[in-house]
Amino acid sequence: MASVDSGEGQAAPAPVPAPRATVTHVIFDMDGLLLDTEGFYTEVQEKILARYGKVFDWSLKAKMMGKKATESARIFVDECGLTGLLTPEQFLEERESMLQELFPSCVILPGVLRLIHHLHANKIPICVATGSHQRHFALKTQNHQEMFALMHHVVMGDDPEVKAGKPSPDIFLAAMRRFEGNVEPSNCLVFEDAPSGVGAAKNAGMYAVMVPDPRLDVSYHKQADQVLSSLLDFKPTEWGLPPFTE
């Protein structure tokens, strides 16, 4: 008969799973990942299309997300059959005036501040790589200066090193090169919400965590190394990063 204190019958502690990978540097997309701006694009584009009796849907949204403005405008006009009715340049001009009024009111998405403050406090180098150009970046971030001040650097879509938009790896490789020291792509973890952004991260040889809008079809998830419904669900230890303390 086993003694009372032998430990028999007690559950062994669950083994700690091995990390998916061990990363040392983190790169964040901005729109739809850190800041809730994607809804503004949808709202404005729906208004423009309504004039032509057309509907803006999520299959089109998926193709436009994360792209440079000129490329997304071309996709918009082509996919919606507006050639001859609206040029990509006219679309951008009209969209711009509406967006400028909306951008300053954007809010930070759930889980963002906790993760950024955690990484910064643990001296994990972090940066932003966004397809937004400088003027839009300024409008979107004007009420969130404190958070963006924690970034080692920011690379924008109109940066001279970014020759091609996502899914080209240009922007993430430029972001990696601006960290101090010799950083390898395999040391980098990218957070993205857009399929083209995930593609850009993978094309750069980096790991990609996707936090997609729930309306995005699951077929767009397949390139990501991990898919989360919110940054609140991210567990740093799964990527060899320091654990949350709270």
C-alpha cells in the first residue's frame, strides 16, 4: 500500500511545449493590426462604389489590403469594372479627402499596448513596417505618439528602399536592416492582418503571425505560421520571447 506522501495519484505538471521558433526581433504592420483604420477604408470605398450601383465585398478588400495606394487603386478600378468611368488617380483623390477626416479618430486595437510595452520592457527590438505613406502615417498616429515612440524605427510605404509594395519583401527587409547589428530574417517575427503582408513576411524569410479580420475568408490564412483572433491571444513563450508577467 502506497504511503500517503508518496505522490501517487497526483497529476504531473504539464510539460512546457517547445517554442515554434526562437525570435529576437519583432516587426509590426500598422493598419488593422495596431490601429483600427481598415474600417475607414471600407466605409469610404463603399460610398464611392454605391454611386455606380456596385457593392464593396471582402474578396475585393482582401486583394487591396496592405498594398501601396497606387496598386490598391488599380485593383479597385479593374475588379469593380470601373475602367472608363473612374481612373485610379480619381479614385485616390476622392478617397483621400474623406480619409483625412477619419484617420485622426482611429483607436488602438485590443492587446496591442500590453504586447508592445512588454517587448519594450524586455529590451526586444521592435519596429513598424507600414504601407502607409508619410502623410497618412502622421494623421493616423497623431493621437498615439507615446506608443510609436517605443519603436526602434518606422519604415513607410513611400520609403526609397521600398521599391515594391507587399507581397514583395522589400519593406520587411528594409525594416530588418535598420535594427542594430546583423539580424537574420529567421530571427524576425512579423505581425500582420493582411494576406499580402503575410506573403511579404514569408517572401522575406521571416515568421508571420496573422491577426485577420474575422470577415476575411479562412483560405487567406494558409501562409501564416500562426493565426490569432486577437493580439490578446498571443503567447510570447511560443516564439522564445519572455513570458507575460501578469
